[in-house]
Amino acid sequence: MNLATHGAALQAAAGHGFLSPSGVEIVFLLVGVVTLGAAVLTVTTRQLVHAALWLVVALGGLAVEYLLLTAEFIAWVQVLIYVGSIVVLLLFGLMLTKAPIGRSPDADSAGRPAALAVAVAAAATLVWVVTDAFRATWIDLDGPAHGSTKVTGQALFRHWVLPFEALSVLLLAALVGAIVLSRKYAAEAGAGPDAGAGTDAGGRAPRTGERQS
Amino acid sequence: MHLVYPAVLSALLFCTGVYGVLARRNAILVLMSVELMLNAVNLNLVAFDAWLRDSLHAGQALTLFVIAIAAAEIGIGLAIVLMVHRARGTSDIDRLRDTSEPAMDRFPDGTGLSGTDPSGAAPARPDDPAGPAATNAEAGA
């Protein structure tokens, strides 16, 4: 392969072996294969709840990749926020929208071949560009950990205080907005012509029943 | 570590997310694919931060910001999906054809509600020959 010859040619110059990877690279590669497989299963499985569970595997694998890249704090934040809260929110969303348990034949839309073509074309282009651009670049992972909690906290509260505070305001606004969006308006439901008039605790409008019957 | 490993992995994860956003029908599955794309970007940020050894730790700080924004996005997105499901009884994006109120689909411009319904509960109107074809084309776009 073209890349292999380039790597062999660069091996003497850079002092790194492209074809004899280090232990960290092997672990990264194996965890990456697991992560990518879980991601592919997330977007292709026909069981909706299984998609959320495969997403847990993919996000956990990414946390391990962050650990291998010496970003410890990001890894734990990933586990806490993504695996701990976002996937739980997604599972609650699947439950509240009455997602079918088991295989649902209409999980994919009709434009699936076009989506596959777009994704494969984008993947080919991106992988080609990235390997061509960074084939002679190595990350130096030796020395003290670059992303320990102490270092990240010092950088965050020394250089990034203003974006951090702005982000907290954004998060508050988003959560208040989510609460406002999901509460039921009793006055509007009574006054409206038919929209939302029968939005009972089960969350089914009467029109739905008449469309499905 | 060779920089190509994390860069290629994040590119492939991003394209997996692109496929999911384009091919999935359930809105919550689309949100999951968006999370995959955001995670691919995070992996890129962390890898390049470890490569460049930035003294400001810009990559890792931005990764934390992206994670927080993803949490906010998933909260708002799920609230919107739940509201749509409560109002219309479905969270399939193929069937959400119009931005009007639910009463508007009695008019001829609201034909898309029955476009790709696999159960055949609401058949397409006979006076709209481009109905399912247009729906397929728009779903693939």
C-alpha cells in the first residue's frame, strides 16, 4: 500500500516505527475497532433500545481513548455526563415516545442508499486527506500527564473563566427552556380549537387515534 | 502515538454519525447520531491538544465546552421531540411534513402526513401522483 511505503521511508528519519506500533497504539487500535463497531451498530440496529445501549459502548470506548491520550479529566467527564446522563435521557425519551420493544421494521427511512453513499464518500475523502496530511506526525505522550485534573482545572479557571461562566448561563437557559417546552399549558389547552385539547396524561391527542384507526 | 490513529478513528466516527442522521427515521435515533458526531469532534480536539501541547489547553477546554453544549442540546432536543410526539402521536421525522398546526393537513398541501406510512393506515391521495415519490426524494436529500 502507498501508505506503508511512505511509513517505511519515514521510519529511519523520524525514529518511529509505523509498521511496528507501540503498545499504546495497539491498545488504541483495538479499543477503536470496538468503538467504531458499536457506533455502526448504533446507527444500523433495528431495535431502538439496543441502539441506546450500543451508544453506551461507543461512548465508553471513547472514554478509554481519552485516557490513552492522557486526557484523564475529559475521560471521567465523558463517563459521567455522556454515559451517565445523556444516554439515560435518551432512554427516557425512547420510553416516553412509546418506542416499540423489539425489532421495528421502519427504523430506517427510505433514503438509506443515498445516506450510505454520502457517508462512504465523506469517509473516503476524510480518511484520505487525514492520512495524507498527518502520516509523518507523532504525538509525544511521555512525560507528565497533559490532561490531569489539576492541569485542566488550572487552565480552565485561569484562562477560560469567561467562556466557562457564559457556558453555565447557556446551560441554565437551555434547561429552563426544556422545562418550559415540556410543561402542559392548561389554559391554552382549554381555549384552543382542537390543538392539544385532549392531550391527556397519556400524551395522546385524539387526532392520533382517528388517524391510526 | 501516531496522530493518524485518532484522526482516522474520529473521521470514521463522524461519517457513521452522518449516516445515522441521514438514514434514521426516529427523531431520538437522529439525536443519538448527532451525539456520535459531537464525540468524533471531541476525539479530534483531544488528540490535537495532546499533539500541540498548547499552553492554554485550548483543545481540552473546548472539549469540555462541547460536552456541556451537547448536554444542553440533548435536553432541548428531547423536550421538542416529546412535545411533537404528544401533539402528533409520532416522532418519525418522515411524517412531520409541515410546520403548520395539526388541523392544516385536511388541506391539499398537507399530503405528506401519509407519504411513507408503512402500515398503510392513511393511504395517499389519488390526486397526488407525486406524493410518495416526492417523499422518498426529500427523505434521501
